[in-house]
Amino acid sequence: MSMLVKTAEEQLKNAIETAIKKAIEKGELPEAEILPIKTEVPADRKNGDYSTNAAMAHARAFRMPPVKIAAAITENLDLSGTYFNKCEIAGAGFLNFTLSGKYYCDILNDVTEKGDMYGHSDKYKGKKALVEFVSANPTGPMHVGNARGGAMGDCLAEVLSWAGYETEREFYINDGGNQIEKFGLSLDIRYRQNFGDTVEMPEDSYHGQDIIDHVVKFAEIHGDKYINTSEEERRKALVDYALPLNIEGLERDLLKYKIKYDTWFRESTLHNSGAAKKVVDLLTEKGYTYENEGALWFRAEQFGCDKDFVLKRSNGFYTYIVPDIAYHYNKLQERSFDLAVDILGADHHGYVPRLKAALEALGVDPERLQVVLMQMVRLVKDGEVIKASKRSGKAITLVTLLEEVPIDAARFFFNMREANTHCDFDLDLAVEESSQNPVYYCQYAHARICSIFRKMEENGTVLSECKEVKHDLLTHETEKELIRFIASLTSETETAAKLLDPSKLTRYAVDLATLFHKFYNACHCDIEDKDLKNARLMLCKATAITLKNVLGLLKVEAPEKM
């Protein structure tokens, strides 16, 4: 949380504890162990900004009614030098405290001094995190689910970075296994068809236009050179041509989506380097494998799984999970990331315990791997769920989605809900320029503040330096509510990082915009009182900084005009 918020809470706890000690020394309270002081923010701020149940918590130890303990505390309470200026007893002995104007003043100073770093934290400083997301099969274009995973993974990586992690983004290229075999088969058949072969495409092969396009261009370069070669040589040539183009396309499309990866990690390197074999050998050396009917099994039940599973089939080939185990062993053991986060589809829920079991068997703390399971996306237009683009009649891909809605809207909408909830993406709302559209609503709030400053400058108003502004004039409840919310950003960042939930920051942006509009409608900035005008303008400036920072985390533009 913000250092100022922490400071205020520590000041309050120390003041209460000191008051109890004084009361004991004066004989107003009996000798007894002082319990840890707990404070909280009440739901209704009318009674105070912080409260404590310290009097009730000590009733048994002091053998006194809480109200009398509360009275003894207040009699000996010294709030000088703290961010609090008032204490009142409420109900059966609750103590309610009110923040002073200096607290609000220092919050605004903190925001303006930190500028574009406001909201960052050093909570996880010195630790490394790797976020792996999208990792779509490079055998075709990305779908809408990848669009959600991309926005979510990219923003989560930024959240972790804000919370102090040294963070990297990674795309895992599945360039080995069944998908690539199927890719080669599909290219092969289309290539042969291109030169008159009547062979039919199997139902489970790739039937997309992209396969045909690859083959046509390949044939323009090589003609029928590969028609009479071996099937193995022909498929290898086709895959070697088409796969890099697909990967380039993925990278290009993701860059358009404002996503840039630090590493593109190829599955094939795990096979070629012997890394896949290495983890199987390690598990065997540790005694966690056994043979049954010619296959090699992992003793997964020993690590909490519902059943053991096969690592190597009787034909000598590894199962799909072996390179995944090797990949995560590489992340956590060989590259020494403190935290590895995977964004995966909800259909992987049964896969995660098996992967963690294998890591634990290899001596890696499985808690260092955290998996965010993401539910499906439904596109909605005119109140109805759609599965195809009206323009092409085909399934909507990331590219076609971004042709229909702004990139900012896509990234914002996909981060509005927690990963484990289904996402209904309203295509009509995403392009609507109204307060009903949350991204437009937030951007409008920032543009409105910029407009205020332009108008003030045109009228000759020059904003004073922050430290010269009399912030103690900001006494209206909407002003204090807005400042308190601004003060909570660092805490929200830390919570979002802990829970691996970037949607908290998206909701924060909407709530901040709401509180700003509420303040703006209640408190005019263009007024005769110069000191109050300056104070309110500084609050506007702090709001603009905070809102721009949060939108920047989401990689959403904070426009100055709309």
C-alpha cells in the first residue's frame, strides 16, 4: 500500500498502544498484556476514517467494561504529530478516528512528486517473474479466446512489474507434437491437390484458407519440385516454409494488440537439447517412475494426483506433458524465476495438478508455478451471441475483432472481469461513445480534466506549485473521498499482483472516473477564491496523473481531447 497510508495506520496503532501504556502507568487500567492493535476503515465514513475495537479486545485482560477502557484510552491519547485530529467513542466501546487536512495534503503532494511512477510498489523487489500467455498453436490465426488471454496476460505482467517484480513476457511456440504433424499433413494434401491429385482432406485436418494460401505461394516458389519426393521430405519443406510465416504473423498481430514478448520459446528446443529426456531421467533416478506394459509411468499419486500418468509410451515416444514438465523445469530451476505464471484455458484444470506434481518430484516448489485458468469468451451483437464475422462469415479471429472494435476497448473489456468468470464481449458497447462504455467513460474523465486546465490557462490562471497549495481547504466530502481513493492505488496494485488479477485495476479506473465526475459536479473549479481554486486544480492534476497511470498499465490511451 501507499507509504502514507501505511504511515497513518502505524501512527494510529502506536498512539493507541502508547495511550494504553500511559493508562496502566497511571493506574487507570490494570497491569495486563497489551494485545496487537487492529484498525480498520469503517464502511460508513460519517463516523470516522478509521476505527478500532481495542477496548473490546482488552475487556477480558483488563476485566473492565469496554466503554471504561475506551475512556481511559481517549484520556491518555496524544494525536499530535500524527495524521489524525479527532477521536470519539461510539457504541459499546469502539474508537473512531478522523484524518486531518495534512493527510489529504500529503497524499496530493505524493502523487505529483512521483508522477508517472505513482501506484508502483517495491513489495516484490528483488524477485523475478515470468508470465507466459496466449501461446497459441502456430498452425493458424488466433481466436477470440487468445484475444482475452493476450490482454489479461500482458496486463498481469505489467501489474507484477508495478508491484516490484522484474517481469518478463514469454510466448511458448508449440512447434512439436501432434499439431505440427497435422499441420504438415494438411499442407501436404493441399499441395498435392494443387497439382491435380484427387486425395481428400481428412475431417480432423486444417481446412482453413490460410493453408491454401501457404501452398499457393509455396508452389509459386518451388513449382511441383516436391510432388515426386518422399512424403517426409515434402512435408518438412512445407512446414519449414509455412511455420515461420505463421509465427511472424502471430508476432505481427500481437504487436498490433500492443503486446511485445521478451522471449519466443520453441518447444522443439526441449527435444533437440535433450531437456525432455533429462527430466524423465531425473524422475527415474529419484525413483518416481515405473514400467507397465512397455510404457513408463510417473508415480503421480504420491504427490496428491488422483492417478499416475504415462511419460513415455510403449512405442518410445514421450506424451505431451513431458515437454511441458521440461519447459517449466527450465523456467523455475534453470532460469531461476521466483514466480512463473501461465494463463491457460479453463479446460486445463486437470492438467495443472499433474504438472505441479512432477515439479515437486523434481525438487521444485510447485507454489512457484501459478496458473490462471481463463473462461471462454462470447461475442454479443444486437443482444445476440455471434460466432462468426458478418464480413467474412468465418469464426472471428483476433485480427477481425480488432477491425470491428478499437484496440483500447478490446484490452479494457477483456480485463474487466476475473479470469474465472465467463466474458460476454458486447461489440456494440465497445464502439459506443457514451458513459455506458466504461473505457470511453474513463478516457472522457481524463480528457475532461485536461479541458479544465486548458480553459484555466486561457483565462490566465497559473497553477501554483503543489507545496504552496492550501490543501486543508479541501473539506467537501467528495473531495476527501476522491483523495482517499487515489491514496489506495498502491494497495490495489499489490493486491492485484498477489491475486494475479489485473481486473482489479480496470475496475479501479472506472471507480476513479466515477469519483472524479462526482467531485466535479459538486465542487466548481472556476471560482473567485484563489486558494480554493488552486487546491481543487491540484486535486484535478493528481486525479489525471493517477488515471493516466492506471490506463497506461492497461496500455489504454489517456486522451487530452475527445
